[in-house]
Amino acid sequence: MSLLYEYALTPDVFDVSSYSHEEVGTARFEHLKEVFLQEALLRNLRAGEWLSLFRNNERPWHKRGIELLKKMAKQNRIRLVEKALQNPPTSDVDWCREALASHRLNPLTGVISTAMVVNDVGPKPILGRIDRLGSSNCWTCRNSSVRLLRCRANYEDQIRLIMQCANSVMLIDPHLDPSQTRYRDVLPLLLLAGNRQPAPLLEVHRVIYVSSGRNRQLINSAEWEDRFRNAWSNRLSAAGLKVEIFIWDDHHDSYLITDLIGIEMGNGYDTTSNPNEITTWSRISRKDRDDIQREFDPACNRHTLRHRFVIP
């Protein structure tokens, strides 16, 4: 399961009348906010029809729920998806069924609804009650880290949703070299962001040297440009993508830093055919994510930038 989660909520979750007191609803949304603004996306069902429900006052929407939607929209955390069922929903139960159908087309982490809707639809592992999230598998399944094989398939499973939704992406790996076989699967990861309008901002950060200790060798700027252009230019161009490459004097750790999530990558982006090789990826806090982004901003001067260029 990806470290970036995705949920669908039925409209009644946002209805004040779904709660015994308004304060109860406030507590529920505070609980949701902790997760949704750090590690999750919200699915905007039926090509945006779901979100449009909250633009009118036909129901008494909870103000904290509307505030959460506004914050998620501002942070690019509401994901538009196509219609899953032919007939438009006319009730909260219908919206739940639409969400479940959408899950069958493209898996969700969970669908969150009220007791009334869950009782009507029937128990399902993907379905959680807003008043019982602590005992709902779709909520308790979340983890701050994941162990995965060092192979392309596992990497793609982890970052597909991120690459499809993030507006800015930084791949940070001091040893990332597209001319090396062990980094041949980095380009397919970047291509997961292809054919989006507008295209996301993509960056790759590495050091100017190869090897270490007595074997350390500085590679000149022209050589780095040749390595990246020869390996990546054609396929990036076909996908409508550009990547800016930053070559630094030195840095040591590997990360995936985006506007949606930050991940510390234990072994970087290289892959192996050895089925026994396992690595750990860990989600980092928003504070640390922002600090790492600043660290690799040339204006910050925490490292010395030796060269930068854009491909293709």
C-alpha cells in the first residue's frame, strides 16, 4: 500500500444533522484533518459532481467540514475522477455505491460514511464509519513506513498515485546516474507523471562525483549533461515532460519530496534483480519535508550548486 492514501467520503459525513451535537462533528473533522492534510487525498467523484454538492446550501453543511475541503483544495489534495456508475446519485447511499464502484475501477484506501449508510450498504472491508474509524480497517491500515523489494514494480506501486497528482516532485539521490544499469528504472518512475496538463515540475538532485574515498572522481558538467540527455531526452519529450537536473558539491541522503508527501528512501532509487533485497521507505513530517526542500534550493546555500540544466 502506498504511503499516500486516498479516501472517498459520502456527503452525509459533512451534514451537521448526522451528529448528535455540532461539537461531535467538530471532533470528527479534527480527527480527519490530522490525516488528510498530511498523508491523504480525497476523491472527487463523478468528474467533480461530488464537490459541487457543497457549493449550495441545500443541506446544513458542517463549517469545519467545509473548512477542511477548502484547505485540501488549496493543497492540491482533492483528486478528480471519472464517473463509475451510469446513473447519478440521488442519496447518500447512492454516493456510497458510486464510491465503491470507483474503488473497483481504481483502488481506494477507504470509503468513509455514517452509520446509517453503512448499515444500508452492508459491511465491507473498504467501508468505514465516521464514528468508529479507530476500529475500521480502512483507517487503521495506515503506516508511517513500508518495506518493499528493490524492484521497479514495487517502486511504481508506491509512487504511482504521487506522480499522477503532485504538482512538484524532487528526486534526491546522491548517486543517481542514468548511465548505470542499477538506475535504469528511474525514468519509468518519472514517466508516471506523463501527459498531464499542466505538466508537474520535476527535479533530480545528485552530487558531482562518483565513487568515494580514494576512488572518488569528479565528473565535468558536460559529461553529466550527456549522460542524462542520452538516457532520458527522447522518452521525456514524448511524454510531454521536462526535468531539471541539479548537480551539487555533496549531499548524502535520498528522498522523494513533493507538494503532497515527503519520503525518506533508505537505499535511494536504484533497483536490483535480487529478490532478497528489501529496502524501507518512511514518510516524513511536513516540517521536515519543507526543510529538505529548502536545503536543495540554490538560494539557500546549504550546499554548493555546481551545475544545473533542463532536459530534454
